[in-house]
Amino acid sequence: MSNRLQWTKLAPEAYKGFGAVHEYVNSSLPAELVHLIYLRVSLINGCAYCIDMHTRDLLKCGVSTDKVALVPVWEEAPSLFSDKERAALAWAESVTRIPQSNVPDADYQKALAVLGEQELADVTVAVALMNAFNRFGVSMRMTPAAVK
């Protein structure tokens, strides 16, 4: 597998826009929560580049390898994830899997009850951003650092 076009160089203004959203997310949510959301969304979408990056980001934040390893099955390891993390991960899954889930009211109500309006809005922005980045990573065959 080889890289395709370098979209960040061909569409620099769009990339700056994504960067601004990324900065907003980083300023509005705790880093560990952001990287957990990004990793879970990337796992669902199968973006090797982003999975590699956000796994490394979580480890740099001091998150245990046990917790990082269990992100794909977070529901089976409730003692490792806070209520807020579980709510954000469940919401991230529902929003990422729109064709299957249609983001039901029950998912919204569960997330809102734990996160509140502002945080739910910010988590949704993070989920949407990572879904967009995953589309670039997969379609442009971005190579993970681990295999360069």
C-alpha cells in the first residue's frame, strides 16, 4: 500500500479549517477523552494511520496499556473507564455508525444525561472531525508511523 495524493498540500485552506476545529476540540475537552474518542472512531472506521497516532497519543498522556488495549471493548471493562468516558465512547459509536444506528433518541438521552449540552456538543464535534480525518487517512492510504 502506498500513499496517494497529499491532500494537506493540495488543499491547504481546508486543512487549516480542520486544524482550527482540532484546536477547538483540544481546548474544550480533556486530552485523554479526546484521544479515547479519536481512537474509538478510528477503530470503527479502520484507519490504520489514525489508530497508530491516537494509540501513541494516549500512551504519551500516561494512559495505561491495559486501558488503551481495551478501547475496542470498553463496555466489557467498565472499571477502566469513567462514566464520562463511557458516555462519550457510546455516543461516538452511535454517531460514527449512522447507517446502522440512525443515532436513536435513547443514545442521545443517555449521553446528554452524563455529558450535558455543551460537552455533548463538543464531543460530537470531536467525533465528526475524526470521522472526516479517517476518510482522508483511508482514502489517501496514509502510512502509520509504525510501518514507515
